[in-house]
Amino acid sequence: MIDKDYVCSDYGNVCEWTQIKVTVNTERLDELVAVMSMINNNLMIEDYSDIDLKTCYGDLIDEKILNPDKSHASVSFYVPSDRSYSDDLAFLRERLEANHFDDAKVEVIGGLQEEDWSSSWKAYYKPVRIGKVVIVPAWEESSAQPGDIIVKMNPGMAFGTGTHETTRLIIGLLQKYVKDGSTVLDVGTGSGILSICAAKLGASECKAYDIDPMSVRVANENIAQSGLSGVIECKQSDLLKNVRRRKEGYDVICANIVADIIIRMTPDISDYMSESSILLVSGIISERCGDVLECFEKNDFSVIQKTEENQWCALAVMKKR
């Protein structure tokens, strides 16, 4: 059965693919990505050099990938089986030679069924606990403890499984600031995970937005499967462009996006807030946290909480009073 999350609209219901895979020394991975992006932007990258069992995610890593060759990395793209890949392969070989990828290994792997590569990644995700919230992949079973809030997710090609530090940090903040009856705005919703968590934490109304139509579709599917379509509304918007304002503002606004986008959004976000509203932001690499803090200060926001995990930080802020 084809996983519809991975069926590109450009190809319809294509179910057989040819994989073009190139393997190089890990230190040249970025160069290889740049070359292969000239052919196809939908790349699959296999790089195990940054696996660290000492992080909080060590227990989540499947044993099958604990001992790979970390000195090499691979990049692949997929071509529908009914389309010739000869031109792509010829161009790729020419660019590899021009850029002196003398040791690159090029493989052509045919006859891949859609379900083979679109679902294999699911084997590496397990339930994740974040306080009283437990994120459970839709294909997994999990036994709940008293007081647990279970959130079933199928992220598809949208960001948001609950395993990344940025998502964990902001879900932790949601548990503190979302109250029964809260109204919530979720900017850059991805898989819909933050809105679903907020609704399960007691929010009575959530408005979720994402610029990516695929993310909106995936989020709406997760929302429906969670039985929360009456609480959460998810639509497409470039940040705040199409977001509906509320006269009284939103009680909680959450945005798990990168530092530059948070900075871009900050001058406009106060229009969606009351004096008591809380803005939660994550996705900030620690070295950029200072830039975000400076932006908040310039726009009359006060930081009321900062949380960190590994090299990431998340902030809770309010309007200055």
C-alpha cells in the first residue's frame, strides 16, 4: 500500500522508483549536496557521523544504525521508473568529475516500491515523553500512565515528531502556560503537533498556520485523527499574512521556527497579543539566542523564561508593562 504522504503531486500515484545514490567521505557531504541539488531538491541524506548516544535521544536510536561507517555519507534522489534517468546520471557524473570527487561511489538501484523507502524511516521512531505529554507515532502502541496526555502523530513529510530538541522545549513550555479554555495561535505548525498538544492540555480554540501546503494537509489529517477538528483549525499562511486577528488577542502564541524568521515576525506579533498573552518561541540555536533577545528588547517584549537543551533554546516572552 502506498504511503500517500510521500506521493508527490507531480507524479501522481507512482509506486516504483529508481534510486540514484552517491557516497563520499563525510567531510565532502555539503559539497555533494550542492551538486545533487542541481538535479533534484528532494534529497535523502544518510550521515551517521553526528549520532551521539550520550544525548537524551540515545534510547530512541535503533540498534541497526548504532555502528555504521561514520567516515562516509550518502545522498540519494529518486526518479519515477517510467522516466529516463540517463541525462541526470550523465550530468551527475560530469559534475562529480569536475569537482574532483575521485572516490565517489555512484549506485543506481532500481525497482524500489514506494512503501519501501517512504515507510522505512518509521522504524527509528519510538514514543517520546515530554513531562506529562507522551508523543506516540501513529504506528506504535504505548501504555499510558495515570495523568499522561497521549498525542498520536504521523508527521509524514512535515516537521514535528516530538524527538527534536526544539519541539521538546516548546512542548515543555506549553504545559506550563496553556490553561483550560486558552486560545492558541500556532505559527509554522508543521505536523500540527503543538496545536494538538495545546488542545489536549485544555485549549478551547487553536488556530494553526503553515506556509507549506503539504504540512497543512498532514496537520489536518493528524488533527482529524486526534478527534480535534472542532478545536483546531489549520490553514495555509506565510507567517502572519493570513492569520485572523482576535480583538482580545490570543492567550498563547507558539512558533517553533528558526531565529531569523522569529526576528522577522516579531515587529508584527504584538497585534495578535493582549497585555497578558504569552509568546513561546523555539527553534533557536544557542549561538543565535542573543540576536533574538536583542530583537525582543527592541520591540518592547520581556523574557519571562528561557529553557535550553543541548545547543538549542526556547523563550517565553510577554509585552512589557
